[in-house]
Amino acid sequence: MAMEDTHTEVEQAPGRRYISRPKICQFCADKNTVIDYKQADLLRRFISDDGKIRPRRQTGTCALHQRELARAIKRARHLALLPFSSQPWNDSSR
């Protein structure tokens, strides 16, 4: 008996390939947009539902602007413009 190839290839439907597009930093694309800690509505887009800062691979920002975003978010949190977490303390758990 001849040895057959046991490795099977996964067949995909034609025309259904996932092609990832490169993410472009929106701050590099639009030079007029300024990252400022007072713009809470802009900074909220870069915070997850848990209140964590979203990583570069999710937002598509470059390293320079990601550092500026993190600094602005931390300043806004310190001044109570943004929450540190998404869930307020629940008094019923006491």
C-alpha cells in the first residue's frame, strides 16, 4: 500500500478571503486634529468598555500619537473628565 498524504487542506469558498487593510493613523492623516486632555468626547473613542486604553493594533494609531493619547487620557482621568473604570461602586454588595 502506498502512503497517502494525510494532510488535508481546508477548502475555502471562492471569493471569501479576508484581506486586512493597513490601519492609518487618523491623527497623521488629519494634521488639524489635536490630542488634548480637555476633549473628552475624542478620548472616549480610544477607551474600551472596561475603561482601559485601547492598544495600537485596535485603534490604528502610530506610536507617537498612541503615547500622546495615553498621556491625555491619564490627565483627563486625573481631572475627573474621564472615569477610571466603567462600573460605579455597587452599594448592594456590602
